[in-house]
Amino acid sequence: MRTSLDCIPCILRQSLDAARLVSADKAVHEQVLREVLHWVSEMDLRQSPPEMAQRIHRRLREITNVDDPYRRAKDRLNRLAIELIPGFRTVIESADDPLLMAARLAIAGNAMDMGVNGNLTEADVRQAMDRALTEPFFGEMERFRQAVREARSILYLADNAGEIAFDRLLVEQLSPKRVTVVVRGVPVINDATLPDAHAVGMDEVAEVMDNGSDAPGTLLSDCHEEFRRRFAEADLIVAKGQGNYESLSDEPGNLYYLFKVKCPVIADRIRQPVGTQILVRAAHT
Amino acid sequence: MRTSLDCIPCILRQSLDAARLVSADKAVHEQVLREVLHWVSEMDLRQSPPEMAQRIHRRLREITNVDDPYRRAKDRLNRLAIELIPGFRTVIESADDPLLMAARLAIAGNAMDMGVNGNLTEADVRQAMDRALTEPFFGEMERFRQAVREARSILYLADNAGEIAFDRLLVEQLSPKRVTVVVRGVPVINDATLPDAHAVGMDEVAEVMDNGSDAPGTLLSDCHEEFRRRFAEADLIVAKGQGNYESLSDEPGNLYYLFKVKCPVIADRIRQPVGTQILVRAAHT
């Protein structure tokens, strides 16, 4: 999807939050903000928001000379999510509809997004998971169930660290021998990379690979060839998170987007309020 | 005061809101936003926020070729405020402390600010005035009372249309023969100009003048000489609104700022939560 004019103040705010998170140096904050202002003033709005975010976070890593500034935050989110997993696995196993239950929990886990909320706390995460089953859900569940039933191969595009523990619970419901879970190739924000997939034991239940890219979404042209081949061949693609939705919503394929609505631009586009759990099939095919 | 890095995303959002309010043309919205991004990327942060706002709103008037795009909104705010005045005049007259009551109402009226909230509705205004006497107040009231008692001449710097009707109620409590009420010289956002002062009958109770400037605040170097002379000579200056605070907070003088805290940057600076009614003397003298 294109970048909306309404995304621009938000991109600036997120850039400033991120700069403060990765550096205590006020000169760095100002430098980053001025560079982003300049880039955005000349931005091609046909680009999706994750393309600008990729550029901003590359620059932050370059300026601070830290390859993975969110590593500690990701470790914390993984540990917290792993603690919560046993209880929620019981919830799924005793549910009337374990697939729906696992999907809702995986979508609720999408709250662990430090691109949107750089100050995300443990209390925020616990609160988000407490609300997992009461917050509004908008989805094409029966169509998704049918697609899951029919697929021989499923590509599961993960989003964030921490959240990926809940993705594991959903993957377990998908007959995981046919599932490949994909994470980012290079650290960006708190998006999951291979160490996060391993931390939650995803490799014990399904095949795991990375996509080769450092975009906080899935920019196909930026991913390695093996991923692009899998993307083209998969019977079913499950794309987690708003970043994957923003970057893939114009791509063809048997794609289902699972995410929480995090901003008014997406709320307007998908016609559901901010905070809603979304499970929808790509509209273009 | 300087522009904070935190002001920058907000300046962008306000620019986009303003562009949409004064034009239905999406190309204009994008053009304005790109120009502002470019200006802000090179901005001297020693400038106060109203200096950037002045430049943005000048450009909006130039692009749309409309001298006073908020004229109808200002007329509506004035009419609404005038309707509310008789009831609130009774409240003041029957109060134990009419000066404090009038000050609180004038500060509550500072909610009528379309720079901060371009979508301000009649319901918002009525709600703000309903809360006028219950919302938190932080002030140096006894010091202000003493300053009012001693002053031979008072310069009252008004802020917004609509709000200026409530300024009249406060001016009436100030022995208005010694008061000069100052409005902006040229329309900018919904800031009060001479037609607004006349609409609420301010000229019936006090001297009224404009400052010659189109800044949504008081940039002394941009005001005409007569205003600057009055500013230098006044025994007491009452400056309404956050824009006057932002632009005058580094100036010497016997200045009292009366405003509602409208953003986290000012809340942090003044150490009071957003929404608080503020009546404080300038700290530098």
C-alpha cells in the first residue's frame, strides 16, 4: 500500500522515539530527525511505510554503530511470552475451536510492536494478552479454516519477537510439517529474526528460514531468491502484523493477513477500529 | 522558547490538518506537507513554534489565495461564546472571588484553539466551558491580584476568536479604563483580529488595538512599533494562550501567562498535566 499523508507525522514521531531508544545523545536525535524530514520531503508516496522505516532503522544502526539495538528488548519480550505460553496452550487445548483460539492469541501477541510503541512495558504486554479474547475480532474465519484444510504448503511470515511465541501456538494448530516460518534476515526494530525463532523453539515444530531482508515488513524485491520462490509456490501464506499487510497488500497470492489494527490510516482502509483483531484474506484475488 | 524535537511531528500533523481545513484539493495537502517537511528539516530550533506556524499559515493563505480561511469558523466561535456569556457573567457576579472566577473562565475559553484541534466542534466548546470550574488550576493568584491592584496600565494580549468573549469578562474585572486589548494584525488560524474584538463588544469596555503581525503568538520583532512601545511601557502584561507563552517566555517584563496546557512539551516545561489551567508570572524577572 501507498504511504498516506497521515503516515508522515507518525513516521517522524516513530523516528524520534527510535532514536531516543537506541542512543542517549541528543545530537543523534536531532540528526536523525532532520535526515528523516529531508527524506520524507522527497519521498515517493507509492512506497509502502515499511520501506521508509527500513531506511530509517538502517541509518540508526549506522549512526549508533550497533547492529541490533533492540536485542535486549527482544530477549525480554521472548522471555515474557514464553512464561505466558503454558497457560495459553491450556486455553487453546480446552477451547471449542482451538484454531480460532490460537489465531486470536497470535493476533493479540501482535501488540508486542516497538515500532508503534517504543516504550512497550511488560505490563502493556500482559494487559494486551489479558484482553486477547475480549477485544473485537473481525475475520473470515471459515474461509481461513478451509484454506488451512486444503493447503499442502503454508508459508507463515512472522512479525515480532515475543509475539513469535504465540505464533508457535498457532503453527502447532496448522499441522506444522507443511509449515515454513519466515523471519526477517537482519535485525530491524523488535522484529523477529532467527535467534527469536530459536528462543521460542519454533524450529522444533516447523521449518524456519529468514527472508534476507531488514525491512519491518516483507518487500519481495528486497528478499533473497529462495524466499521469493517459496512465496510464489506456497498454497497458503499467513502474514502476521501490520508491516506485512502494508508491504504485501498489493501482491497476488493466497494470502491471509493476521494483525491488530494499530493506526487510524489502517483502521480507515480496513474499516475497523484501532485495536481490532483482523484475520482477512487479501482482497485482490 | 525553543522548538523541541517533540514539536516537529506535531507541527507536521497540524500543517496537514490546516491544509485540509482550508482546501479540499489533495494535491495542495501534499504540496504543503512537503514544503513544511523541507523547512523543518532546515529549521533553526532556537525559533519558537509560533514562528514556524506563522510561515506555514502564510503559505496556506498564499496557495489557496484566501486571506482569512478561518473566517467562518471564527464567526461561529464568536456567536457560540456570545450565547454563553450571560450565564457566565452571572456566575462571576455571584462568585466569592469574581477575579479568580473570571480568570478561570477566560483560561477555559482558551480551549477554542483550531491550531491544536482543527476539528473543534460546538460540543467540544460547550464541554470545555462546562468543565471550566472543575478542571485543575495551577496559578499564582494572589501575586496576580496584587499586580492587577498596582498596575496603572495593563496590556491584555488576546489569543483566539470565541475565547475573546471570555476575555471580555475578565477585562471587565480589571477596571478596564486602564486596559488595552491587543489582537493579531493579520488573520492566522482562528486567532482573534479586530473584527473578533468588535464582534464581542470588547471596544465597548476597553481600548482595542492590533499588533500588526500574523504570527499565532507575539513575536515582538514582527509587531509594529506602537505595539512594541506599549509592550515596553505597560505596568502589567496579561498574555493569553500557549502561542503567546511560547513566543514571549524569553522576554523580560511584568508578564502573566494565562493558558490551558495543550501538549506534552509544555506540560513537561511547566510541570503540570495537559489540560491544566495555568496562571503564572514569567519566571525570568
